[in-house]
Amino acid sequence: MNFFKRLFGSKNDDESAENTAGQSPYLPAPSLPIDEQFTFNFKKNGGKFLYCEDMHEIYEHFENIMLENDWYETEVLCFNPELFPILEHNNFNFQNIKKPTFVFSTCESLIADEGSILFSSNQFKALKINELPDNMIVFATTSQLKPQKREGMSEINRKYHPNFPSNITTLRNFEVNSQAHANSLQYSTAPKNLYLLLLEDL
């Protein structure tokens, strides 16, 4: 994913977004690479994006998020065993919790055309998005990028057949404010203050 290495965090992607936003709605939408399309739409939705080239950077960015929000010594909701080492490294309590400050999770896919994230019961069990804490940190990889939701659903079918997960949902509101809450009625999910830790694996 050369786009992330070349443009992530630079001013060029903001300028590109402004140019795209200024185009006539009657012209066909420009064909963007999947990684660039997701980044633009995800940031437009209010998501906080942290690109990581290796697991060392995952740990580093995770710790920075904790410091930024003063989330150390709080409870964490996490159902994904592959993420437990990161929490254990930072001495977090994620067993028998009563009032989690944030949820730390994997996901099924990243949907480029919406800038959204696809989840299932593999991440949240029977809990609905509205029942989760307002704060979320999601761990994903660049290989999970999909052009549209239908490709994400096809990947779920391919990966889990015949034991399909339940509670499949898409989250695309990443600003916890009055406007986002108003928009949440349209998507039937409450907005979340969401950080995405994206690991390069391609």
C-alpha cells in the first residue's frame, strides 16, 4: 500500500480531498485506489487513522492513545484473544469488567466507498454497537480493505462457511457530538470516538 507510506499524515491528502470535494456532482466520480478512497472517506466520517508498518508501531500508537485520553488504569472491553497481549503489556483489566472505558477490537473488513468498518459477533458477541462504550480502538490490516460492502459480506461468507457469524453491522459515524447523534438515526447505530490502528500486511 504505497499510498499510506507516501501520503499518510501529509498535507497532500487533505489537498486531494478538497479538490475532490469541489468537483461537480454531475461529473463521474474519479477512480481512486482503494486505500486512498478508504482514507479519505474514513477521515471525512471523523475517524482517527494511525498507519503502522509493524507491530512495534502498533504498540507505540496504542500507548500514545492511552496517554492522550488518560485511559490508563481503566477497564477495557475486548473479546479478541489476539489482542490480549497488547492489553497485558499495558497492564489493563479486561476480565470480569463492570464499566469499560473503551472497547479494543478487530473487525471483519474496511469498506472503502463508505469509509466504514464491518463487524460481526466475532468481535462483539451478542452486543450491539449501541451497547458498546463510546470510545473504540480497532485493529485492522491493509489486506482487509474492500471496495464495497458486498465484497466484505462475500469475504465473511467465504471465511466462515458454513458457520456464519451473527450480529453483522457496519459503523461509519466516528464523531461523538450532536450532529453525529442526529445522523446516527439514519444508520441505526450510535457514533463512536474511534481510532483505527492499521497494520501494513501487503
